[in-house]
Amino acid sequence: MNDTDNVWDCLIVGGGPAGLTAATYLRRFHRRCIVVDAGQSRARWIAESNNCPGFPDGIRGRRLLERLHEQAAAFGVPVERGRVDGILREGDLFVASAGARQWRSHTVILASGITDQLPPYAWVDRAIAARALRLCAICDAYEATDAHIGVYGPFASIVPHARFLTTFSARISLLPTDEADETARQSARQDGLQVLPRGELDFDGERLVHRSRSGEATRLDAVYACLGSNTAAALVTALGARAESGEIEIDRCQMTAAGGVYAIGDVVSGLNQIAVAFGHAAIAASHIHAGLPLAPRRGSA
Ligand SMILES: Cc1cc2nc3c(=O)[nH]c(=O)nc-3n(C[C@H](O)[C@H](O)[C@H](O)COP(=O)(O)OP(=O)(O)OC[C@H]3O[C@@H](n4cnc5c(N)ncnc54)[C@H](O)[C@@H]3O)c2cc1C
């Protein structure tokens, strides 16, 4: 089938937990949808998720993605590898492109997630795999209960994260990447947070080690990086969707301010969690199905 001759009921940009779940729902409504995915789901970083509903023994992020792909494939969802670089309106349709390839659709779901800013070290991948470097306290702070936890990033960003982590441990160290005034440092200390001087991080194969400029080393059980993130929101703000700091605003049906354009999962403002991505996907897919002309009855000519 030639993509350019084809009009899909829905084009889904992104094949992480949100996009794959939406695709499965739409196919189970007998809708024609396609997923275009750049293959960089945040879930690939998850060494083991222990809060994903239905997996009491935990599940690796890559295994979860495999299972979601298997489920979507079982209902005939096509998944193409590619990075969508533009979406335009053409009459009643949307036309999305990835280089020379194009897809035409009646609706669009943006499920493109976020891209974490990471510390500037070559060992970052290995440290995340070892759960020494972490990116989501809501996801896995439970597994760091009573551990020595570091929080790395600009001072103003790490203090609220560190306060959240005091539920889990009494040993929280701030690892600021910038200077903070003495009043802010004093306030943090009064909250029981240790403020380490600016320095470098190193990974010893198991844990992260903070080295101050004077050479003092502090080994930490887990370090949360709070450096912010980027999103592909511009793909849909160009169509009229609204976003703040890269996070898209949606209504109760997951529709953006651009009619026919939906956003689900981490790219939406709110809680970045797999369970939330699943919920967004179910709501968006059901609303899209209800809004499209009735699908031809099965067996009709
Ligand atoms: C280290 C770590 C541990 C985590 N642990 C947990 C946990 O235990 N429990 C939990 O609930 N959550 C956890 N999370 C969060 C969870 O991974 C995310 O909430 C979830 O992956 C969001 O799903 P999504 O589909 O919205 O985005 P993603 O999974 O990030 O998928 C988005 C997809 O869209 C693709 N994409 C982006 N732009 C484009 C484009 N222009 N064209 C085509 N494709 C595009 C990306 O490459 C990617 O494949 C963790 C995250 C990290 C980083």
C-alpha cells in the first residue's frame, strides 16, 4: 500500500506506552491507525518498574515495551520507524512528514513523550541501568528507602525534589550545579538537607561518587538528576495547540486547542507515569472513535 494514497483514521506520533496503548484501543474499535515511532521511549531506561499495575514482581521497561508491541501487533497495528518532523493541515486532513515520507489522517495523537536532559558524563547509560542514577522519584524512590540519596541539578530545582524525598530517607544531599546564596543554603539545611559543595560526579561501576573541588569524596546510593527535559510539542503548537514549557494543555478528552489533535502520556502537562499514559490513551482513543463517522459494519461490502 502506498502511504501517500492512504488516509488513516488516526496517525499516532510515538510508540511508547501511551502511543501503543492508543493504537490497540483504536484497532479494537476497527479504526485504521498507524504508529510512527523514533524508538527512544523513556521506558527503555527502566531497569525494573515496581509500580506498574499488574506486575507484582516488577517488569523491565524494555520487556513492557515488547509486550505492548505484541499486543498492538495482535490487532494489526502497523508501526513504522521514523521521526515525524512536521504536521500540516490540508483541508479536513492532517499531513505528517518524516523526511520524504508522508501520512494523511483524519486525526492525530501526539504521544512523543519527553527527552530528559542528562548529566554530561559518558557513563550515564550504565549508571541508569545500575539504578545509581535516577530520573523519576515518584517511580522508584521507594526502592531507595533509608538510603543516602543525592539530588543533582540547579539549586532552585533540586530543593523541592529533595524535600519530596525526605519521606523516604533522612540522608538527602543536594549536589548543586550552580551557586546558591547563603540564605537558600541555610534554609535547606534547616530542612535537614545536606548541601555538598560544587564538584564532579563519577560512577564506580555500582554507585555514583561526588568529588568536591577540594577532593572530598561522597559515595551515594542513588542520585536523582533534575536537569529538565525537551519535548516535540512544537509539532502541534504549529497547528494551534497550547503548551507551557513544552508540556501540552489538553481538555478532559485529551484534545488540544487544535481540533482533531490529541496529546497523551508524558508530553502532556501532569504526572509522568506509565499508568497515566495508559489512561490518557484509553480516553483519547475512545473520544476519537466516537467523533469519527461510523466504521463500516463488519461483513458489509
Ligand atoms: C529511568 C526511568 C524510570 C522510570 N520508571 C518508571 C516506573 O517505575 N513507573 C512508571 O510509571 N513510570 C516510570 N518512568 C516513566 C515512564 O517511562 C514514562 O512515564 C512513560 O514511558 C511515558 O510514556 P509515553 O508513551 O508518553 O512516552 P515515551 O515512553 O517516552 O515514548 C515516546 C515515544 O515517542 C517517540 N517520539 C518522540 N518524538 C517523536 C517524533 N517526532 N516522531 C516519532 N516518534 C517520536 C520517542 O522516540 C518514543 O519512542 C520512568 C522513566 C525513566 C526515565
